Amino acid sequence: MLIGVEETIQWLKNYNDKLSEQKDYLSQLDRAIGDGDHGINMARGFQQVADSLDDDFDDVSTVLKKTATTVMSKVGGASGPLYGTAFLKMSMACKGKEVDAGVFAEMVEAALGGIKQRGKSEEGEKTMVDVWSPVLDMLREGEFDAERLKKTAEDAMQNTEDMTATKGRASYFKERSQGNLDPGAVSSYYLFAELADVIGKGA
Amino acid sequence: MKKLINDPEQIIDEMLDGIVAGSPDDVRRLEDTTVLVRKDAPVEGKVALISGGGSGHEPAHAGYIGKGMLDGAVSGEVFTSPTPDQVFEAIKATDSGQGVLLVIKNYSGDVMNFDMAAELAESEDIKTAQVIVRDDIAVDDPESRRGVAGTIFVHKIAGAKAEAGASLEDVQQTAQKVIDNTRTMGVALSPCIMPTSGEPGFELADDEIELGIGIHGEAGIEKRKHMTADEIATELLERLLPEMDLADSDEIAVMVNGMGATPEMELNVFNRKVQSLLAEKGVKVYDTTVGNFMTSLEMAGCSLTLLKLDDELKELLDAPSSAPAFKK
Ligand SMILES: Nc1ncnc2c1ncn2[C@@H]1O[C@H](COP(=O)(O)OP(=O)(O)OP(=O)(O)O)[C@@H](O)[C@H]1O
Ligand SMILES: [Mg+2]
């Protein structure tokens, strides 16, 4: 088993801490190529997620489902529906299952599919997709490794710097969006980094 | 920056209560939501119109609630799209069984959140249709164009169509006709200040203006040294007219929209030049509106919207409206 209920809750609570710590940084990234609200949106929504996780949960799927509905109704903007969809798809992909490395890869695959469908987006458009997609590729390669997960997400996040945005608010800046990290890619990197830390410590 | 607020976190909530307190006979707020609807919603036998988006664009959209315009408006946080559950509440509260038209401005957040609300509605057998407003020609690709002040013409004209008893499909079609014939471009003279951070939403030097800026300070076409009202009017019209595809006999409606901090005095100085240029070029103006309709907090600047009319659109534009921000 990779993660159980406890680790999942810990992961999401740590993610919330990270977001509230990096709220201004994320908004500053969004101010450069968007409208400056990404940090505020994410921090507001995940504070509510963290507050909703003190109940008893039967399995990882229910924790993620609860997270999805909270994110959808509390984050707003573009990232609300996208992260909300990602968590909902992850929840569905692990329904009735223990989350091992194989199942986790299936969860990320479902989430990525959901994000792309909801956002009508593809790889290379300077969005969070550009973190989720390389992470999925890495997970499919076999043996799970927390450090590699973190490193893959980090590199992918860094790679958005040189991309030109064609989706979301950043697309209005066209070539001028180059040289800036995509805020959604950074918040997605944090998500995988926090998971890697929870798993790394547990092992 | 001095602002007339209390707690920035409560700004939307307090604004909505303030709007209701100002028009208690016309609008009501759905409990525990950021949704305002017509007091008499759902209006029996009528297709409902809903719009919404981030706050900070007042009077958009709550000011357009009224007989002959919107049935409901959903407010998100400042410049942040509202969530699907809130939009869904608005749909449920306004649907009389005839269906609901969602008027969405073309931003990825708005499109996704309204889409999800439409899916929620579908799961409860409520009929919805949507139109996506994309009038801002500052963006090259027509598909990616943002929805800005032209949205008000959609509210007015599609709202009148619904009031006249048209079906959901017909209201949608008329709304789409307005969208297809509306073009806008704006200019910013100074940025707005975000209430939560107290920081400017974007940078603009004291002696600079930005042409083609969006209503959330999204990048425009270019920054220029400050220009006169006449020069700006000329620049905007020169970019808009080729997009309009006007025949000699066509008539247009003109909207000069203030971005929040520009006095009406200046809007009228700008309008003077717009009208004289249009007359010079032989473009017939059927109707002109000058004021603050789609703002961007206290951004200074304005936008110019042109709408090509036909007989149907003229009649619907002239139809009565009780909406406080667009009385006819
Ligand atoms: N169509 C899309 N597909 C995938 N990701 C997207 C898309 N649009 C935006 N994003 C991601 O969302 C992030 C921005 O999220 P944010 O919460 O700031 O929303 P927003 O675009 O500002 O919406 P709003 O203006 O309604 O608040 C981007 O950095 C990008 O990663
Ligand atoms: Mg943003």
C-alpha cells in the first residue's frame, strides 16, 4: 500500500499549509501573467478542505471525493473546476481499492484526463497539465519512488517557464508569458511534493 | 490606498446586502449564496436569463436584474469566477420550466464553472442553453476573445426577447446574433487596486496608457505614452470599424463605457470625438449610451462598443427595462 486514509488526510493538510505559506508567491506569479488571484483562490479553498477532514472516512476514495466537492464549491476561478475535477476523478479511480503504486498511476491518469477535458487543454500550453502529464509518464515507468516523484514534478514545473501560454488568462500575454512560471503548474508541483514527503516519511 | 470598505473578506457579502437594501422591491438574495434574483423569480411562462462572473465590474451583473433584462446574477470573489453550486442555485431559483439561458463571458474560469452548473441542472432535468460573449477585439484569435462591455447589449436584447415570450432556442439565437455583431476595445489610464491585497492589479507608469486592456487588467495590445481623448477615440475606432463589416445602410448602437474611475465628463469628451468620426465616415448611429456599465474596480479608462443592428435588434434594444443600471 502506498497511502491509506491517514496519509491522504495528512497529505491534504500539509498541502493546505503549503498553500497558505506560498499564497502570496502564487498570486505574484499569477499577477505577472494572469489576474493575481491563484494563491488566494487555492488557499481559501484548501483551508476549507483541511477543515472538512476531521470526520471519519472509510477509505481514500471518500476522502478524495469530499475534497473534490469542497474544492469545486470553494476555490472558484479556473483552478476550482480543474482541481475539483482532478480530485473527483482520482476518487473514482480508487473506489473500492487499496492505493498501491499501480492504482495511484491510474488515479493520476484519470485526473489528467479530467483536467484536459474540462480545460480543453493539451500538453505544452503552459498550464497545470504540464506537471500532471510528466508525473503520469514517470509513474507508468514502474517502481514508485517518492524522491523521483518530487523531482519529476519540480522539473516539469520549471519547464513551464519557457513555454508560451495558449490557455487561460496567461494566453493574452502570448510570447510575453515566456520567462514566467505558470502558477497552476507551481501549485500542482506542491501537491505532488507534499505527497512525496508524506510517503517518504511513512516508509 | 483608501477604500470605502470594512473587512476586505466580507466585501462581496456586504455589497450584495447593500444592493438588496437599495432595491428591496425588485431583487432578493438567495439565502447563503452570492446569488441575486428578480423578486418575482421564477417568472411564470418566461425563459430566464442568468449571468455572472467575478465581482468588481459593478453594476455588472446584479444591476441588470429586472423586467426585460436578467432574472439572476451570480457574483464570485473579486475578479474570480463563481463556483458551479452558486450558478446552479441561480438556475433553480429562476427556472419557470421554460429553461434558462446562461450568458457567459469568455474566460476559462467562467466557461468551466458555468458548464459544470449546466451539467448539475441537466441531472435535475432543468433545460439550459448558453452563449459565450467574446467582443474584445484586442485579442486576435476570435475564439479566445474576452467578454467585456458588449455583454450588456446581450443582456438587454436577449432579455427583451425572453420578456416577449420567445422560446429558449429563440432567445439563445438572438443572443448569439448580438454577440456576432458586437465589438469592443478598451484602454486603461491607471490600474485598479485589489481590495484583498491593497496592491495594484497590474503596472502602468504615470505617463503611460495601455491599449486593448481587459477588464481585469489582462495584457492589452501595447503600452503607449499618454494620448488625448480625441487620439484615443480615433485609435479605438480605427481598430473597431474594420471588424464591423458595415454596409452603407447599416445602423449601429454605440456604448461608451467607463472603467470605474473615469468621470462622465471625460467619457463625454471621448464620445464627442467618437460621434464626429462616425459621422465623418458616414456611419449611422441609431442609439448611444454613455456611462459606467462594465467596470474594473477603480481602473481609469474606457471602452468603446459598437453593435451592428437590424430591425429585430433595434426593437429589442428599445423595449422597456426596469433594471436599475439600464432603465429603458
Ligand atoms: N483551460 C485550462 N486548462 C488547464 N489549466 C488551465 C486552464 N486555464 C487555466 N488553467 C490553469 O489555472 C491556473 C490559473 O488559475 P486561477 O485560479 O488563477 O484562475 P483564473 O484563470 O484566474 O480564473 P478567474 O479569473 O476566473 O479567477 C493557470 O495557471 C493554469 O495552470
Ligand atoms: Mg488567476
